[in-house]
Amino acid sequence: MATTPDAPALPSLTVRSRAGSFSLEKRSILLEQGGVRRRIPLEAVEEVRLESRRGPGVEVVLTAPAGASGTVYRVGCRNRASATAFVDAAQRALPVRDAGAAREDGAAQVVVLPRLADKDRRTARDRLLIAAALLPVALYVAGLVVLIAHGDIFGVVFWLLGLKPLAFGLLLYGLSAKNLYDRWLLRRRGISVLATSDHVQGKKQMYGFVDAEGVKRFCEPDSAAEPVSVSPRQVAVVYDPEHVGRVKAVLPLRTWVLRTIGVAFGGTSLLVLGFFLVPYQLIEVLSR
């Protein structure tokens, strides 16, 4: 049998990464991961431990009947001191169990909580992204004001015309970099599944798959993905178990070659034209 020791209130400790977080609550651990919030009662936890095989992190292992493996939730944490403090506090708060006592399936006691409203999920990272987006706008307006103040009519015209190729070039390279970063992460920790054509959402053909936890997910694969079957239509995709919204279809080699050529020539041409029409005009004025 398990007994709960009389102990002081749990400290307000948390461990987090971009992929999720554990937080100690009253008699439970709150897990936020992959857009899902779960409350894990301490009575459902067998062990809380440090784990470093896939990088520093904390694992919460749930109880399981004899002969079965308990569900394991993991959150990365590069701050070892913070992770150690969390593990020590959580371990002290766990119920005291007899060594040979029967265990229940802890996963059945985990409660999935409603999603937070957008305003409640606003984080420092969101504010940083907003500031990063506003900075180029402020610099562009400031440069335009300088050109107007110097009376450089041609510079003002070029400055206005150059915004479009510069923006499109930066956007093309930015999207390519984000795509490569996502695929690099998926090569490290992604899980391969087959996604089946499911329904049309607006003009998007949505595909469905069941993840490793038994939850059905939906995605819109890249249109260049080659089907592995046509009845039903299926494509191979890879998803990130720590961020289930990150899903990429497996693409053929020729698609990678053509897209690389497109970005190299199209994106570079737009950037060269944009940098000539925008920053170069300001540098020329200020250097006179």
C-alpha cells in the first residue's frame, strides 16, 4: 500500500525547455508539452529522475502493473542545478510505497486539461518575437526619414521600390532556414508515420495519423511528397514527439535539388537588388 507523508507544501519549482515544461503543484506535477496540458497526480508517479542520454533533462515515470512498463514523460533542461532541485523536491513528495505492493496504471490517472486562452499563453518569447519584427520596420522608417531630410529624391524612390525585392528575398531565405532547422530536429528525434488522406479543410487537403501516444493528429503534407499508396492515399511524414505541430513530409531528392537551385538563384537575386535599392542608398547619402 502507499501512504502520503505529512510534508510541507511543495516548492514552486519548474523545469522547462522550448519543447515543454514540468511544474510542481499541490500534490501533482503539471506537464505542458506539444500544445497539451496534463496534470499528473503524485500518486500516479513511480519515480522522478535526471536523464542525460538525449541531452540533459528530467523524466517522470508513471506507475504500472507488474510486468508492464510505466509511461515516461520527458522535458529537457540545460540548467542541471534547476533540474536537480526539481527532481529532489518531487522525489521527497512522492507517496511511500511498500516494495512489493501492487501498482496501478498511472497513465489512467493523468488528466488532460483544457487549453489556455491565447492571452494566458503569452510568454517572454512571444514579446521578443514581436520586438524582433518591429525593429526592421523602425529601421526602414528611420532610413526613409534620413533620405527625405537630405533631399535625395532618387534615394527616396529607390528606397520605396526596393522594399518589395528585399522583403521577398529575406522571406525566401528565412522560410528555407526554418524548414532546414525543422528537418534537422526531425532527423535527430523525429518519429516516422504514414499519414492518410482524411478530409478537406478550406482548400487544404488534410492528412491524419495516430502518434505514439495514441492521439490522432492532422497535418497538411508538402504537395511534392510522393504517395506510398493511392487507395487510400498515404504519404510518409515525420513528426516531433516534443512538439507535435512540427510535421514534415518525406520528399524525393529531385525536389531538394530544384528547391535549392530556386533559393540560390531567385533568393540571391532578390536580395542583391533589394540591398542595392535600400541600404546602399542610405550608405551613399551618409558618406557624402
